[in-house]
Amino acid sequence: MLLELLQGGDSGGFLLIQDTANYSGRHLLKSFINAALRRDEEVHVFCFETSEEELKEGFQEVQRLHIHNAYEDPLGWTKKAVFTVQQFSLNDLTRVIKLTPHQKTPIVVIDSLSWVLRHVCTTAVCSTLHQLKKGGFVRAIIGLLHADMHQKGTVGSVRHLSTSLITVTPSIMGDNCQAKITKRTKSGKVLQDEHTFSIKEDLTVMLLKSSNTAPQQMVQEEHEIDPTANLTFNLRLSDKEREAKEKLSLPFMFSKEKKKAILHSGANLGRILYEPDANDDFDQEDPDDDLDV
Amino acid sequence: MADIRTIGVGNPGVKSSSFNSTSFQKKTRSKLLSIPGTRPSVQNGQLLVSTGVTSLDFLLGGGLAVGAVLLIEEDRYDSYSRMILKYFLAEGVVCQHELFLASAQDSPDDILKELPSPIMDDVAIPKPMEQPRLSSDPQDSLEAMKIAWRYQNLPKVQSTLTSSSRFGHYYDVSKTMEAEIQQAAKCHRFYLPDHPNQTAPTHSPMLESYSALLKSLQEVIQKEGFEVSKSRNILRIGLHSLGSSLWGDDLCCCDNPKHAHALTTFLYGLRALLRSSLAVAVVTVPSHLIQNRALMGRIAKLCDTAIALESFKGSEMETNPLYKDYHGLLHVRQVPHLNCLASQFPDHRDLAFKLKRKQFSIERLHLPPDLSETVSRVSRVELPGAASTASVCGLSTSANKHLDF
């Protein structure tokens, strides 16, 4: 699924790359930008955390890459800031994007959302992202979020907004990285996948191993084997034997009246029903009669 | 008797036939309103509407009481709670009630376009619950079981929750409702981005978005005349994902939110509005994002009925063989007792749901019989291991002798 996301099929989506201090998601972000540039798309990057030069490293064709430098002066302390954090609202973003003319609707990349969330309240950021997604000015939004920088509720709220979520964690062996992907389709279905991958020098993603999403079926199918076949002794019944078996009276099988009485014995409590067994000697005489006391 | 006749107006054959209740019918002197799509409850005479999901109706004691709020705690990806909201609205369209839909995330028109289409011919008719055979022919009943005859009169395990009288409708999820049917229903919409930045009264702890919503609801109820004295129809209110950050509420974002009382004040106002009008509300809240459990408890207390959905998607329970037939668990958090002393809690607490094409079924989760081979035998691999660790215990000598009968 990672490769499909890289091809960028659906529009109007918000892809969120969630990383932690253990493994940076910026390489994956750059490979997404690279894939978009290869497809001749216009990419607008708002970078808060890295300098422009560092971001441009590794890309071959940069004429469609527009970087809005918010790294030098994000809070607008000098009055000559290119882009400040306070400008992260729908009107300012669309104005800035519309400054450069282009044929196709652009893709917006935000590096990173964590920086914005530290300075602007979460509800404003969420509503901006949502309006940007719905507005139609941008084709797709890709954002990077550092999950360990925020409270769980904040991370959860931004994740809730996303249509695709990639969580990157370091994999157990070597430099590779493991990605868990959750994608919400337009029809409401949720697809999940897990990959181990590494990123090459030219920012292409190489999948190493993808584990199965379907759980291993532990239940083996058992064929219906007739257990009474192939035995050295006989387990089947002939008709006569079946009749004799049904005639056999079992210890707790009572007569019909007694059964009925026991089953419906709500009304008349305390009635004793006695049915003499075959071995019982039912003698009405009192055995104490011949005592001379 | 004239009084008993009025009870059966909405649905003939409403005589209760569930296993536990009696055939006692309460005499009521008041004239019951006969609004299409509603019926009086057999327990306390409340006017009930169907939620659109018949199993959920059964769980809630026949349906949703008019004037009450149903709170649905959303599952992680908001797939099934949204489905129940759509069922609720679709039921309103079919019963010709009026609808009010409010949302901050998706446009109400988009949600209305996705309503499931009703199944007109009654293909999926639920089987009535089995009656105990107390008064049946004794010959037949006693011949039924030869050895276990004492268990004959106990009811069979009924895992799907159904009642014998049909109230709601069935919907086909794979098709959407036709435009003609949907447009025949009157629907009021509230989409938050269309109501930007209104000034809220400064003393109110409620947010502007919630105040705007409440005001809009009040206007609709007054203008369209849904007050109890003069109304002939029911208003179904669906509020999608209240409390999420798109409503401007930081309930889901922070552990100690600034607007801790915004949603609770709104719910209080909503319930006050509903009690004096013929309206029903279904509210979904993304409770998995709310970090403060005390707040969640307060929100549930302010609504009448509260259920929580927990979907298996993405969690480790997906691979558990116990849950492989189901899509998630359903927890009933709260059931109201309106005008009576005790509430009708469902008998079974462990419920699981499954979204099938023609039915959203809620079933009792019961353990299937464990048919694997090693279920009740001591594993033979373990015994030698035990022998090696237990040196002078009596176990060591008998480890190799497996007692076989």
C-alpha cells in the first residue's frame, strides 16, 4: 500500500506521517515529495524545521518545488519574515499559494505540523487543515507530525482528520524502518498494512518485506472422516441392535406421568412420587410391628 | 374495552409476547397521539420511535423515547457510529418524520446522499422468540428428549436480539436511498463552516458553535411547530461528532481543556429543548479522543441513553478467533428511566455487533464450544519438563506413566 500512496492516486486527501524521536520521518516525507515531482506536480512546501538548502538536497528537478521558508523567522520577530506561524490559516495559505501561477492544483507539504501545533491552538490548526482539504485549492496535503511532542489528545485529533496515516518506527534489524499504514477510503472502509522499507540515495523507497495483513488462520480445516470406519472392532449398530438399545430402560427414565409432574411441579409442591423399582420389595406392613416394646 | 383499543393504534398486535412480561395491559385514560412511525412502549406507555436498527430497538426496550437523547460513543474510525446515524435518518425518511442534521466535518448533504435504501418487500423478517412449551401437548413435548428431558421446557439460546412485533424497517447498505424518496422528506441542515464566528454571550460557558447550533434548533422547533401541544409529527435530530476539534472544542485535544463545560452545557440545553417538544436526538461523540474520563462520565449522565461502539479494526482483537464473526463490541453504558422507578437494562451485557448487508445485527457474545483436540487434556509435552525441574517430588517417578482410562 505504501507504493500506491507514493503514486498519489486519490485527491483531496490528507496524508499524515507520524514519527518519533527514534526514527525521523523526514526521509519518507522527502521521498513523497520526490515522487510527486517525478509526476510533474506542483509542490508547495512550508518548512518550519529545516533550512531551505537542507530540504532541497537530493532533489533533481526543482522548478516545480516552491519552498516557503518559515525556518528563518517563524514568529515574525524581524519584520521581514517570509512566512510566519501565525499565517497558518486558510486565507493566508491560499493567498501565498496563489502567488505562484500554475496549471494544476498543487500539493501542499507541511514540515512539520508539530511546530505549528506548538504555537497555534489545536482547534485552529484542525479547522484550517479541514478547510484546506475541502476547499479544492489544493490537491492533497502531506504533513509530518512528531507524536512524542504533544499530548495524546492532540495527536489523536490530528490523526482523526487524516485520510491516510503512516506511522514510522525503527525496525529491529539495521537501518530499515517499519511503517504501519492506515487508509480510509471514500466509501468508509478502513484498510491497514504494514511494511518494512528503506530509502535509497535518490529518495526512492525500496520495500524489503511486507507482512501479511490477513491473520494467520490457525484453525485447520478438518475433513469429515467417518470415525467408525477402518477399525478392528465394530462400532455400528444393526437394526435389531438399535431396537434393543431403545428398549433399554435407563436409571433415571421415569414414566410419563412422573416426568410431567416433575416438569410442571410448580403448583403442587410437596407431593411425593414414588415408583417402585424392580428390586424394591414394596411391603405395606410396618416392620416395627413385631417389636415388643 | 375502549382503552385497550387505543393502545394498538400504531401497530396492531402490539400485545407483548416476550418471554418475561405478562399480558397485563395498563389502562390509560389519556388520548394517545397517533403519529406514523411511533408506538407506545409496552413497559411504561412512553411514545417510542424506532432507531432504524431493530436489534438496537430491542436493546433499548422497544425503541427510543420521544424527547430523549441517545449518545453514541464513536468507534475509532467512525465507521459504525456513522452507519447508525444514517440508519436513524433513513428511518425518519421512511416514516415521514422531519430531519435535522448538523455536522462540522462533512457537509450534511453528503451524509444525506449516503443513506441506505429501505427494503420494501419484507424479505428479512425476524423469527419470533420461541415460546416455552408449557401448555402444549404433553405427549409431544416429552418424547422430544429422552435422556435430558428435564431441560425440555427451558427456552433455547437465542443469540440474536429480536422481538416478535415488527417496528422498524430494514435497509440495504449496499444501495443508497433513491433521490425521490429522500427529497420527499423535509430536512434542515446545519453545517458549521456556513455559520462563521458569531458572537457568543460572554457569560455563557458554551462555545459559539454550540450556541449557534442550539439557536438554530430552537428556531426550527418553534417555526415548524414541534411543541408538544400542537405537533403532529416528530423531528429527528442527528448531531455528528460533537466535541471534536472541528467544532472548536478542545475537549479532545487537551487533558485539561479550557472549554470543559461547553459540551455539557450544550447537552443540558439540548435536553431541555427536547423535553418540551416532540423530537428525538442522536448525538455521536468521539470518546476515544477524550482523555479525561470524568468528563466522559458527565457527558453520558447528561444524555438519556448511552451506548459505546468498539470496532475490532486495527486492534489486536481482530485476530482473536473468538471475535471472528463480528465487527465489534457494543457496550450499553446507560439506559434511562423516564417516568418510572427502574430502568429496563438488557439481560445480557456482553454484546457484539455485525454489519451485514441487510441488517445491523447485535448479538449476545457467547463462547463457542472448544472443539480442538487438546482442550481438556494435560499436555504431554509439559510433563517431562515438570519432571526435570521437580527433583525429589513424587511427580518425577510417575511422569512417564500417563494414566489412561
